[in-house]
Amino acid sequence: MNHCTYNGFMNRIFLDYAAGTPVSETAMKAYCDASQYFANPQALHTEGLEAARIVDDARSSIAKVLAVKSTEITFVSGGTEGNSLALAGYLNALEEKGIPMSDCHVITTNIEHPSVTDVFSPFVSRGLSLSKVSPNEHGEIKPEAVEALLQENTVLVSIALVNSEIGTVQPMHAIGKLLKETKPKVGDIALEKTMLHTDACQGLYQGLVPQGLGVDLMTLDSGKMYGTRGTGVLYIRRGVKMAPVLRGGSQENGLRGGTENTPLIAGFSAAFSEASELREVESERLTKVRSELLKGLIDAIPGVIVNGEGRAQTPHILNISIPKIEAEYVAMYLDQRGLALSTKSACLERTDATSSHVVKALGGEAWRASNTLRFSFGRDTTIDDVPTIVTQVREAVEKNQSFAK
């Protein structure tokens, strides 16, 4: 939390909202209120029916924001499970229809989150053909680049709405319009269309209406949207046949076995409605914060390169590369002085990866992908923070660069 006591730490500036948001007061209240409904929502007694009502109300509330039917909402444990169910669930359903993976083709990009790319590995081992679209130098996935890779047997396309590292917003509507006209054929089996999935976990400041985006499957993560962590949603367009990935019960229309977590679901529903109401105001405010910070960093630090400057950028993510630094050292130095930020996606921070696969895909000199800093903003970030951030980052960079001399 910004300029307050947070887990015992005083006066820190939190700049890693893309990795996780705090639970809003609205969401926490909904969570606490729903905690009294402890019974299994599948039970037929009064307590169970009350818990089921909380879950049903939350489902209807989220569906209303998305302008979809409540039957098209499936609760999951978060973004990773949502992506896994979307991709593996659809491909498993094709196999259950007797369609072998060796006859299928899928398109994704080479800047996706590992919760998308890693799902395809076992299917590739079973013969699935997988193509990856490269972005342009601004991080954009152009519809014509997707079209160039389409084949008669392309059954699925998966592209994140907002890239979690560089913040580029992809032209999902145009890609969806392109795929709407497809009539894939696998062997002798004709399919309805090439399905389009989007990971929208970073889409807090975007219009999240699946019909407007042209998507068939869409993943949302409560923990990235000021909701209670440990839950999320997969939107599945009516008529899309899926197979369960997590088996063991009939919950969620048989797609996700396991007792529903009533309080977490209620918390997410409240947070999602609140975020929708605040979207325009917060987007405008954070756009100014991002612009002011970028200007300050460029003026203060020689050689700064912005990663992700497409026609559309989310206001809450700014990614830069700085020459002649060790990004992890700079991030740790800043942490000791009260600034919390990342060098890349938090899901990759503790791996052995020394560079960002996303920034590497943009091209440019090799150092650029290794020397990245990601600033991500939220409700507690203010424009008054900018001078402090710029001063601290400049000091950290100068200190690090002096060691290299």
C-alpha cells in the first residue's frame, strides 16, 4: 500500500500492481459477510441453499458487467487455472469427439504468459501443430500477422488482451472479426469456427465485454482486480463445448470439480463491479501518472528505452530498459529504499531466466531484454509520488553503473 503501514513496512511506494492488487474495502466486506455462509453450496438443506444463493448472485453480478448470461460464467481458482481450463478444456473436448491432436493447429504468440504457453506442451507432444505470432517493435500483434498463420485446421487462437510485462493492448476486436469468418475443417469434421481465447487478467482498465472483443473464451483473475485472491472466472461462450481439466465433481456445469469457495467468489464479484464503476476515472488518472513518470525518467536517465508503445497501452504498466545496469540489483536497491517494483512478470522473477522473453521479441540490442524495469500502478499511486520515484531510480542506476566502471 502506498505511504502507509503495510505488513509492518512504513512509507513504501508500491509499484507492482500488475503482479497483485490489495483487496479493496468493498471486496473485503463482501468476503467477510459471505463467510457466515459456510455450508456446501451443493447441499439441499437451508444452509446449503443460502450459500448457493450467494454464489448465484455473484455469478449474475459478474455476468451483468460482462453483458453475458450467467450460465456462461465458470468460477476457477485464478488466472492460471482459467487459462488451463480454456485451452486444455477445449482441446480435450476435441479429442473426446475423436479428433486427434496431430490433425489440429493452434496459434498463440511468443509474448504470452507461461500460464498459456505451458498448457500446450503435452498437446504438442501428442502431435499438435503450434504456431507463434511475433509482435511488431511496439509489442502489437497485428491481425494480418495472425491471418498469415491461419490454416484450414486452425482450431484455436490464444492472445492476451493486455501484455502483463509491457502493457500493450492487443486489437482483439479486429482479430475476433477475422476469426468469425473462419470455417475450420479437421479431417472430415467441420467445426463452427476457430475459437478465440484471451487472457484478460490485466484488463482492469479495458472494456471487458466478450461480444465486443469478439472472443469465445476469456480469463479473469480476482487477485489482479482488487478482489480476494484464490478465485477467478472463465467466460465460455454458449455453445462452445469444453471438457473438464480438474475432475472430481459436478460443480460449475461439470467443468470444475470441487466445493465452491463462497466467500472468495463474493469478494471477487464485489471487486469486479467496483472496478467497472471506477474504470474510466482511474484510467484517466493513471494515464497522467504514467506519462509524468515516463517523462521524468527519460529526462533523468540517459539512454532509457520504452518497451511497449503501441497504439493502445494500458495506463497501469510502464516498462523501460536502461543501458549498463543489472536490473535485479537496481530493483533490490530500490526495495531497500522503499520502492517495490519488478524486472519482468512476477511469475518469472524467481526463475533462472536472465532476460524478458517479451522484450526480447520486440527486437533491438541484446542488453535491452536483460535490463528491464516494470512499474505498475494502482489506486494508491499518485502523481505526487513521481518525483520520489524518479530520484530513487536515478540514484540506483548511477550507483549500479558506477560499479561496472
